[in-house]
Amino acid sequence: MSDRFEFEQEFLNCWTITNDLALLVRECEEIEDAEVADHIQNLVLGLSAVYEARFNKAWETFEEIIKDG
């Protein structure tokens, strides 16, 4: 049976998607068409911001649950 600490680690591992998206943005610099690269980077940065906000909110909820027992 899983415990709180295992859940916490799994949750934190999910958060790494924001690092993956940042890597994707950097890789877009290799695209020769600057307009296309810029468009893709903006989309990926927006997606990264959405995930970051969702993970922050979920983490706050997790901390409240732990605090309240």
C-alpha cells in the first residue's frame, strides 16, 4: 500500500514536465524559420505556465491536507 511519502515523490516527479517543456523551448532555437520557432515557443511557454499554476495549486492543497492531518 502506498503512503503519503510515496505520493509526494510521485507528485514531484510529475512536476518535471515543466523542465521538459523548457527544454523543448530551447530546442526550438534550432528551427530555421524564426516565425515558426517563435510561435511554437510561445505555445509551449503558455502550456508550461498552465502546468506550473496547476502544480502550485495542487501542492498547496497537499500541504493543507498534511497540515490538517
